Amino acid sequence: MNILKEVLRNEVYPALGCTEPVAVAFCSATAAKLLGARQIDALEVVLDPGTYKNGFGVPLPNTKNEKGNLIAAALGALAAKPGLKYNIFSNLKPEAIKAAKEFIRSGKVRMSIDYTRREIFIETRAKSGKNVSVCSISGGHFNITFMALNGKIIKTGGAEKKKDQSYKEFLKALKISDLLEIADSASKKELDYIEKGIKMNLKASKKGLKLKKAGFYIKDLIKSGYLKKDILSTAKMITSSATDARMAGLPNPVMSSGQSGNQGVIAILVPYLVGKYFRTPRERMLKSVALSHLINSYIKVFLGEVSPICGCAVSAGVGASAAIVYQRKGKDLEAINAAVNNLISDIGGMLCDGAKSGCALKVASSSDSSIRSAYMAIKGHGIGEDEGFIGRTAEETIRNLARITTTGMSGIDSIIIDTMINKQKTGY
């Protein structure tokens, strides 16, 4: 299996808006389309805790700052255009937003959380008179595993789902050393595609820098003399401003990594910016980004798509740090192991409390730690197994972290969601 090709195909793609509400809209649009031209009388949506949390308070593109999963579901259902997929919020008209808000006010859109779900799960049940359609997504943001109309099953899981997800099992069985060899052998076509992601994310960063948010104020810190203008401050400014643009709902796509736009910002731009600063040859720099994508996806196989801890830190940040080491020391496995352990030891406990503008601050911290962790590893310093939950190898550290997040932190999402709901303003 060409695992890099599979990762790029399934997890690295242009994302317009936060991935979770986009997936909610996509699922609802699919259910609505199954009903044909019938008017929708009711919409019932069930989400896993992570998806609910991530889509709770993030603005949707082209909606004039409308936020959350509920309106995402309503917009998707009323448009009934699942073919737009990642771009489902593109070209939204004011009348569509008005109709979605009225749909919600009517009480016909309901949403609940299935706390038994540990991975991505979205299910939409759409009703029109006596007609009922169902669409379910699991195992990936856009991986439809069940469709039915009036009790007749149109699609179900099984062989097709297993085939779609088999690359994850293949990836899970690999080691960091394998990922190094795969990235180092990336084809010209794969590298050209990776380069498109760099350009896309830089464009989003320029848009975000115009907002008076995290990236803008990091730039102001540099201007005011609080920060020195160097690769650390530049990386923090550019990555956080790209996240600012995305979390503000600007109509600018970013190239994702691990099916996450914010993780794509870290995994792509940090290695690119460091490579550019130190004049790393183009091919080596692009191969380093390939490694970053692979490691990000590799870690998420263990942690899950939506984790209680911030993926920008412990998966994309780790990938970026390993990529920087690769740029300077090639396939030096000892140094890359050290970079992985350094970063996880530093910000491994960063909580995820949903997608929102504050993610830009976490992205800035991740960018900083990625570079520092890589530099120390390049110089021969790495946090050892005698400290905390750090393992003897990078793989062992990742598994230790996965055990902490999936078992030890299993109840955190419900507490975070309860806090969110208690703060929520009722009605539209």
C-alpha cells in the first residue's frame, strides 16, 4: 500500500470552515437529498461528544458569524447538496441563512449527544410527512456508513467501509522509521500536491493577519519590541493568523492534515517556514512536510480523530517538529525520537475545548514548541524515559499518551460540553 498516497487522499484536502460542522452539514444534506424534493418537516441529529464540542461555538463561512452545529445541520438539510462536501458552506445566500434560522426557531431541528461514542459519529434523521431518511457517518468526517429511506437500506457498512479504512490499520502497524523512509521516497506528484497546500495556507494567513486577533497581536508584539523578529515569532504569527482566518469563518480554505484544518496549518506551515528561513532545498523541505502529514495521521490513529487533548499540539506539532529534524539531519531516527518526546513532554496535556478563535493561541504555542523541541533534538537533547509518561521510544510515548487520553481522560469531554451548554444563550 502507498500509505502516503492514502493519507494525502483521505486526510489532506482543502477545508472551508471547521471540519466538524462541515461534516454535520454534509450528513444532513445527504439525508435531505434522499427525501428528494419533499419539504423537510423535522430533522434529528445525533453527534459524538468530540464532534459536538468542536462544532459548538465556531463561526461558519459565508454566514455573517452564525455559529454551531445546529445551524450547520439546518443549512445542510435545506440546501440538500452533499456533492459540495468540503465546500458545503460556499456561496451561501442571505435567504438560505434566514430560512435555516427560521427552521431552527420552529423547533423542527433537534440535536443530541451520544456519550457512548468514542470516535466520530454523526447521524441525521430527516422527516417529510410519512417519509423518513437516515444518514450515518463514522470512522471519518465524510465516511458514510449507513443510508436508508423509509426503512429500506440503501447503504451499510461492511466490506466497503473496511476497504476505505484499511489504510489506518496499515498505518497503525508502522514505526516512525518506516514513515521516514516513505516520506523520503515521496513522488514528484505527491510533492507538488503538498506544495499546493503551502500556498493555500499562506494565503489564508495573509487574510487572517488583517483581523485584530492572535496573529495581529503577535505581529504587534514584534513591532513593539516585546518579541524579537526571528523564526520563532514569525512562525507563531503566520500560523496563528491562518487559524484566525479559519476560526473567524472567512471564506478562505486551508489545506488540512489529519482531516483538520488547524492541524494542517501547523503540519504544513511550520516546516515550510523553518525550511525557508534556513534555505533548505525545495525537495527536502517538501519531503519534510510529507513526513509531518504522515506522523500527524499516525498519532491520530492511536488518539482518535477527536481527542480530549489538542491535536494541534500532540499530533500536528509532533509531525512538524520531526519534519524540522529531518530537514537538518535527514533520517536520524534518534534525533527524531528526541523531538517527539520533547514536544509531548512540553505540551502533551493541552486540552481541547472545541474549535473557536482561541485555537489560534494554541497553534502559536504549538509552533513555538515544535521548533524548540526540534532544535534541542538536533543538538542531542531529548527528554528520557525516566521522566513522567515518556517512553523508551517515540512509539511507546505515543501509546502512553493514547492510554492517558482514551482511558484516563474519558470523562473530560462531557464536563467540557456541560460547561459549554450551561453558558449557551437560548434561542436565536
